[in-house]
Amino acid sequence: MRSGFFKQDFSELVALTDSRLVKTWLAILVAALVVLPWVANAYLLSHMTVILFTLVAVLGLNVLTGFTGLISLGHVAFLMLGAYGYAIAVSRFGWHPLLAFGMAGVVPAVAGLVVGVPSLRLKGLYLAITTLAFSFIVSAVILAGGKFTGAARGIQVPRPTLFGISLADDKSLYGLCLAIAVLTVLVVLNIRRTRLGRAFVAIRDNDIAARAMGINLWRYKLVAFVISAFITGIGGALMAIYINFVTVEGFPFLLSIEALAIIVVGGVGSVLGAVLGTVFIVTLPEVVAALFGLLGGRYAEVLTTSAHEVKSMLYGIAIIAFLRFDSRGLLGMWHDLRHRWIHWPLRY
């Protein structure tokens, strides 16, 4: 039982955690995720793989929207550029997969630099519309790329071999996604603790006050765009490897809404919230599909013929419900539950 949190110096304030219990549970969680491929069936393993590469992409958006407060509706563009950057590097140039992963991060980062410069003076709705327009521009450029980008036909993405391990096996691909997801979580957590991360949060909370404190808004917003795009591009590369094929139709605008829904549902600006939100939003359509399957008849038929529309409706309902009843998301609910457990039977 813990009665309070007492910080005596700055290093304790920025530490990831000072709780042995938290460290123990994290070790148990990582061990369970490592063992999962040998005890899970093919469906569960595939579902967990989707959660992991979705988490990587969402963490990229979390740096831009959660940390810095810059609303983006063009997240799918960076995801698409990462997938195509990897696919072109491997299929067209014959690069090593590790170099292709670098390309998957660099191409969206450069694009983030390009879209970030004219967007720095924009906020709120105007910035969201600008990033949305950018996603349509990227789609149009890829479709006009001819044989180089595959145009509407797309590009076949073979499963690579890394360090002598073939990723053709679903277990190996899951292991790669798990390793990159854990590394991304650690990187984003540590970004939040640095001067850079504190500057991001200051800009999000009050950009006028941040400027008065000497924070260069132009530079830090641009850095947020670049970091967000780079991380998202890596998630796009993992998605391309998982699907084995990239095409513009595989990256609909719904993916941007899904990423925003994950951040809102999980808790804006929190890495743990991004994890909880990813698990919730990615699993939600599967749960609804199972319920419709049990009902049978017209319900199962609707889900089969209108899966895209059903997903859109579910994401919209989730966003509205959490904004209406608890804007802190799942993370806020978890904090309330933990608070009640720690201080029970007291009410304060």
C-alpha cells in the first residue's frame, strides 16, 4: 500500500517509474508477450501482430498530437509513405531489409519536414485540413508514379530475412513487431522526459507562454513533425510486410480516424494510453463481429457487406462516448481504479 508520491529531486521526477510492483508487472507482461507465439492460435497471433504495428504508428501520432497538441488528419499519408518507401527500396532497388527500414522512416520524415514548414503558423482546424489535403496529395502522387510506385496496381512486398531468420513464419514476424514496438515505446517515453519532450508539452499547453519562456515554436513544431513521421513510417513498413502487398486502396482515410480514436480513447498525450487505446480500438471490431456472428441472419450479413461502414460507426461512437463521459480516456479510468484500490476504504 502506498500513501503518496514524494519526489526529492528532479531525477526522481522524470524517472519512468519508482515502483518495484510496476517493474514486476512489466516484466511479467513482456515475458507473456514473448511466450505468446507458442501458445496462441493463428488468429490470436495475427491479431496481436496487428496491434503491435498499429501501436508503433499510433505512437508516432502521439508525439505530434498528444505531446505537442498539433492535430493531424493526414497521419495515413506518413503511414503510406513508410510502406511504399520500404516496398520500393526492397522490390525496386534490391536493398537490404535493414536499409529499407531506414528508408521507410526517412521518406516520411522528409515529407513531414515539407508539410510542416507551411503548416507552422496554422493551428486547430486549419492545420487539420492542411494535413488532410497532404494525404490526398500523397495518394495522387503515388497513383501517378507509373511503374516506379506501381500506380493503382501496387507493389508486392516479400517477407524478408533478418539476421538469418526468415519472417515468412508468422511467429518470426510477430517477434519483429514486438521488438520494434517495445523499442518505440521506450524511445517515446524517453523523448517525453527530455528537454525536447518538455518543450513539446509546453507548446501543447500554452504556446504563448512557451514562447515567453524562450522556446522556439518554429523549430520544435518542425521537429515534432519529423519525429512523428519517422516513427509512423516504421509502422507503415511493418504493415507492408504483414500484408505482403501495398496499394493506395490499402490506406484509406479511415486509418487516420482510427489513429485519432485510439489517442482519444486511450488518453491524449500518454504512452500507456496509446497502448490501452490500441488494444481497445483494434479489438472492438472483432468483438462486434463475434456478437453479430452469434446473432446471425441479417446482422452477420451486414457486417460482411458493410465492414468499412461498421468500423467507421464504431470509431465515431467510441470517440463521442469517451469525450462525453470521460475525456481522460481509459488511462483516466485506470487511474481512478488504482486510486480507489490504494486508498480503500477511504474516499479521498
